[in-house]
Amino acid sequence: MAVVIVIDDEPLQRGILKAILMDEGYEVYTAESAEEGLKIIGEQDADVVLTDLNMAGMTGIQMLEHLPDVPSRPAVVVITAYGTINSAVEAMKKGAFDYLIKPLEKDVIIHVVAKAAERMALLKENIRLHNELFSKFNMDGIIGRSKKMTEVIDVVRKITATPVTVLIYGESGTGKELIARAVHYNSPRKNAPFTPINCAAIPDNLIESELFGYEAGAFTGASQRKAGLIESSEGGTLFLDEIGDLPLLTQAKLLRVLQDKEVRRLGGKDTIKINVRLIAATNKDLEKEIEKGKFREDLYYRLKVVTVTLPPLTERREDIALLVNFFISKYNAEFEKQISGIDGRALKLLSDFHWPGNIRQLGAVIERAVLMADTTVISLDDIKSELKQPVSCGIMDIEIPDEGIVFEELEKQLLKQAMQKANNVAAKAARLLGMSYKTFWYRLEKFGINIPTGTRPPKDAAHGDL
Ligand SMILES: Nc1ncnc2c1ncn2[C@@H]1O[C@H](COP(=O)(O)OP(=O)(O)OP(=O)(O)O)[C@@H](O)[C@H]1O
Ligand SMILES: [Mg+2]
């Protein structure tokens, strides 16, 4: 039941109000001055305060001004004498919920306090929901409130408790490993190993011995038995990053391991039962790799039980401010700095940037800014040298910045701009860039720029006269 604090310097009135409200089932505390009332409000997590306005010492209005300006502050009902209605109006302006006029009537008191208590119950429920939602957005340091990230986090929550295989898609630096770790560390497997392996970083001739292990004498140089990474992740999670780079033969062996739930070391006869969850990640389009004969279709279907697609940062710019604050706190703690925030112009630059390195790049920019900033607020000067400006206007006035440019990025920007300028009429855009129509299409496809449907040239034409 709601907690009500009655503040009145007249003992008789205090007593009557207390009796009426206790009868209604409220938990009631009384105070004989505003000062004492404030103290009790703080101690009791009050829902409703019923206070007289004219009291010796601090008045009811002054007490209102002393209440903390937080959403959970109690609803205040002021009691005013007939003829002093102006002070009730003033109290309402200061945030009182309602007022009662003396002489008090029992029914009115009960009605007004009930209304106030109901409002507080609603408010508290809202605050609880908000907190719950907010903690959800911050699952294990995964920052993001955009629709796309919220959807990702929802999926992650649903799959952590299950043993299903997960396939994570995303450009470099979008958080694929972060998601994989979140799945593992929120799953019942969290006390067993999480083993990340970057398939692109291990030479083809070593990947199998790394994954499956080997017996002594399996190949030249295998002097003693070694367990593979699959085996040593027993009970835990194996994270195969860049799975699109796994050689075809290894793909076949991996599929068998997944299907049979057992592994055989290279040169070994016996199989070893395993219980390992697989999470795979890639920034390649695996369906295209299948078409090219570079990825096994059967493995693909085995992997994509659940897929999670991480949006590039430019598709969730509304998360940038949140991420910036997150990284400021993180690097404040790391470097023992006290940066309090970022100014508007700097945030605007970050919000408009094209972020080829996604969140990893944003993190690095803020890390450097926190380290270098001379004042407590990050400004344009602290970040601008780190950001290569996207080409923003006429083709002729491109200035090469001191750090140099990534030529392909520049080309991509130009292609996009030309399409925009030509209202998505490809022939016109090609003319603007002095390219043949076919060359233009080839380059759009190469950079994966969205091609408006209906304007695509015949399939064999795209690779024609280059
Ligand atoms: N939503 C996020 N909230 C907070 N930090 C993030 C988020 N996404 C990514 N990061 C941080 O950005 C960095 C890059 O993330 P991660 O290594 O997971 O990316 P990746 O997709 O695996 O990149 P790559 O393809 O280059 O391997 C990490 O420091 C990670 O903690
Ligand atoms: Mg990674």
C-alpha cells in the first residue's frame, strides 16, 4: 500500500488526518514541521505528501522547492485555508499535485489522496519498465537503442539459453565478436572456454591441425599428440570468425564434426565425443560464395540455424551519441581522465561521418580524444585530424588531406553522389562521371552500392567493355 506523509504543525489536525488515512489502509507517517517532513520523505520512499502550507519555520511552498527534482518524487497535496487560494495556485506552479481547502471534508481527502497514490503507482511502474528496458539495451556492454540493434539484442537474448548454431553477418568492426561473447557468457556454457579463431589468419595447411588436433607422427614435425581447439573448447563455445575463408576440404570435415558431435585427431583412429557450441561470423555473402563454388551449401544450412545481421554504424547513426558517451566513460576509467562530454560541433561531425571501420573506428577516435583533450569537453580540434572527411561537394574541389585518402572510398562516394545527382538515372550518372554505362554498372556492383530495381542493364552487359 502507498506510503503517505502528513505534515502539519497542529497536533489535532495531524491526528485526524492520520486516522482517516490509516483507516483507508495507507502506511502513514506524520511530521510537525516541513523540515522534519523532508527528512521522513527521504527515509520512507514516500508516495504522497499531505502538507499544510502555513507552518512555523519552513512553509509548505518552501518544502516543495526542497524536494529533489527526480521523476520518483512524491505527489504533494497542499492544504490551504479558505481565502488563501493564491498560495494554493503558487504551490501548483511549484509542482504540487493538488490542493485541499479547509475546512477539510473526509470524502474529499480520501478521494484526492487516492488519486495521488494512483498517479504515483503508475509513475513508479513506468520508471521500472524504463529501467528494465534500459538494462536490456546495455546487455553486456552492447550499446545500441536503434531499432536494428534492439532487434539484434532481442535475438541474442532468445538464443543464449539454447545450444543452436549462430551465424553472424557484419562488416568489419560492427561487433561480431562482441555478440559472440555475449551469447557465450550469457549461456549455461559460460564457465567453459570461449575460443575465438580467425580462419582468415591461419594458413590453409595449419587450420586442420589447429581445429582437430593431431596424434604423434601424424605428419612431419608432429612429435607428440596435441588436442585441437574444438576438443579443448569442450563444454564451451567455438567462435569461427571469417568462416568464409575456411578451405573447402576443412569445411567438409567441420560439417561432419557438427553432425556427428565427435572429432577425430589428424592421424588418429578413435573419435572423441564433443559438446561444443559453434558460432560463426563472416562479412562475406556466403550465398554468393556458394554460387562461386567457394563455400559448401550443406555447411551453410547447418550454420544458419539462427542468423544475426549487424548493421553498419551508418545505418544506425542514432546510436552514435550513446556510443560516444560509452567510450568516454570507458577511456576515462582507463586513463584516469575526467572528460565530461563532447561539444555539439564535434558530435555533429561524428554523426555525419561515413565510418568505414564502424564501431571499432569510433572507439579509437574517442580513445585518442580522451587521451589528448586539454579541457574536460571533447571539441572539434580533438577529433578532426582523425576523420578523413567524406567528399561532400563538387568533384573538382577535392583536397587531399595530410593523412592521405583511401582511393576506393573516394570512388565509392563519387559513384553514390553521381547517382544522387542524376536522380538514380544510371545513364545520366555515368555521363556525369565520364564513364561508359557498362563500366559504371560494373563499379556500382563492385562496391555493393544499392542499385535501383528496374534500371539494371542486361546481365552479360555488366562485365562488357571495360
Ligand atoms: N554495440 C556495441 N557497443 C559497444 N561496443 C561495441 C559495439 N559493437 C562493437 N563494439 C566494440 O567495437 C570493437 C569492435 O568490435 P568487434 O571486434 O566485435 O567487431 P567485429 O565485427 O568482430 O570486427 P572484425 O570483423 O574486424 O573482426 C570492440 O572493441 C567492441 O567492443
Ligand atoms: Mg572480429
